[in-house]
Amino acid sequence: MNPLIGLAKVITRLLAFIGRELVEVRRRPGALASLVFGPFLVMAIFGLGYNGYKKPLPTLLVIPPSSGLPTDVETYRAVAGAGLEIVAVVPDDSTATAMLEAGDVEVVAIAPGNARQTFENGQQSQIEVRVDLADPVQAAYAGLMADQFASAVNREIIERAATESQAEAVQNGLPNATKIPPDVIAAPTKATVVNIAPVIPTVVGYFGPAVLALILQHMAVTLIALSVVRDRTSGVIELFRVSPVSAWEVVAGKILGFGFLCAAIALISLLLLVFGLGVPMLGSAAMLTGVVGLLIVASLGLGLLISIISDSERQAVQLSLLVLLASVFFSGFVLPISEFSAPVRAAAYLIPVTSGIDLIQDVMLRGQIREPWQAMLLAAIGLVLLLACWLLLRRNMARA
């Protein structure tokens, strides 16, 4: 056979696959519109509704009469900072504990009963902080705010002690004792945060690329998985077995067909993110295209593998949802990858969206890829998945 004729037949079969998948999607315009505008609408509502403001934790202070500490609320509100809202000061902890258990306050700070005497004796006092929070993130935040409050109280105590000591020194004939102000003695250093990132995005600007990566993976996995399972249950795969179509042509046709669809949706979504939600775009379009292409191919390979090992649409949907659930928890979308153990981190990087989120955020928010190995890993995942799908599909399509 003439090689050109054989090549033309292969191209014709691939184009037939691509046309078939695009026609199937075009028959459901509502589903296509939801794939494009659904994530954008969710992100828009999220951006309009979330202001990034952390609500201060209602805090009740217990100041025993014997502590020697001030009992007015305004004194402690001035040093509590923005994380704690001092609602009242009470003399005993029974009332405070009852309010904490009832949910009227979220933090109770109990000052020691002999704080002044303990300090004058050169000993350290203990401030007991009680919380009743089931959310571990909120509990950790409450602990951090309590530590900052304790540090602020310590500075206030040191400042007052320095003021009294300077007054006594002046009375004893040492006028130079007031050379250093008490507030400088209490806090001789102050931290200033300087963010050297190329751009400081909003919450939507930071999570927008991550949402895009997650949506692209889930869309690619679900669409191709359901398509192949539907072909198998409808008998199309049996027709392929007796036709000149080979396994690699099926794999290539599915990848190209859904790849074009996912690429088009990715392009529209990126335009909506950049020009609609104001997400920064510091990197080149070519670099972003390469990253998105690798993510789509790897995700389609994962979906194709799911379709081959699934025996029904229900099982394919269940496995796709499991992949989505794993992606949400282990891709760095919710919790940083660094907070997991080494084995879990290694397994998390086998999910395409894990590297996809980092790479897309790097390109859009930094203008460069900081970890090139993630791009190579994403390419390797896609290659291995496609090779495995081709081998499994070839075995399933083997003629009797």
C-alpha cells in the first residue's frame, strides 16, 4: 500500500473521532455553557462575597481583684489587636466559663490572681486561655491570637514597670534615667513585612488559577471517561474490533477530540479570569499554553484509564468523583503540600492537578516556572497514562 494512502486513511479516521466527539458535545449546548461559564460565575460570586476580613474572636477577660491589674475594658482593647475583640472584663472565671460553653464568647483569658506580686518577686505569671472550638484551624488561630495578646500584655507591663523605675531614678537624682522612653524599653524592635513577590493578587486572583486547573482536570477526566464507557456499553468498541481502527487510533482520536474541546474551554475561561475577574497574567502566552496542554493531556489520560477499568457509567462517575475529592484535599488547593508526610506528598504529585496548580500559578502570578521538574513530571504522567491506556485497550480490542 502506498504510505501516503495509509497516512491519509489514518488521518481520516482520527478526524472522524474528533468530529464525532465534538458533535456529541454540540448536541448539549447547555452542558457546554455550564462548563465554560459555571466556574467563572462561582469565582465571580466568591470574589464579590468574600472580602478577606477575618472576624475578631469575641474574648472575655477574667481579672481577679487580687491581681493588681486594671479592670477597665478599654485598656485591654488597646493592646489586644485586631484578632481579639474584648467584650467584657469579669472578676471570676465561673461566669466566663458559662459564657464560653454557651457560645457567647470564643476565647476566655484568665489573669493570675497575684500577677503584680509574682512579677515583683522576679517570677513569671501564667495567663490561662480557654477556647471551645471544634474547628482545628479556628483553634490554632485562637491560640496564635492569644499568644499575641500575651505578648502585648507583657509589653504593657514592662512599659509600666519602666515608667515607675524611671520616676524613682529621677527622684533619686538620676536625670538621665529617662533618656530611653518606656515604650522603647518594652519593645526595642519592631517587625516590618516586605513582600517581594512580583504581584500581590486578591483572593480571587490567587485562587483563580487553582480553580481553573481543578476544573480542567475534572472536566477532562469525566468527559472522556463517560464517552469511552458509553462506547463500550453501546457496542461501538465491538465494532472497532472488526474494523481497521487500531487501539492507538482510538486513544489518539479521543485525546485529540476532547483535547480540542478542553483547550477551547480553557481559553475562554482564561479570558474571563484575566479580563473579567482581573487575575494577573505576568507570564507568556506560550508558556501558559504549554502548561495547560500538559495538564489536559495528563488529565485525559487519567480519565481514559478510568474508563478502561470501569464496567459501567456509574462506576466511572464514582471513580471520577474520588479523583476530584483526592485532588481537593491533596493537591495543595486547600492545604499546603508541605504539611503532609513524605509518602503522602509523593502520592499527591501523581495527581496531575497538583503540579498543574503550581505551574499555572507560577506562570500567571510570577511570570516564570520556579520548579521545572513539575512540568517534566506532568509530561511523564501523561506519557505513562497514555501508554498504559493503549496497552489495555489493545488487549481489550484484540481479535479472537
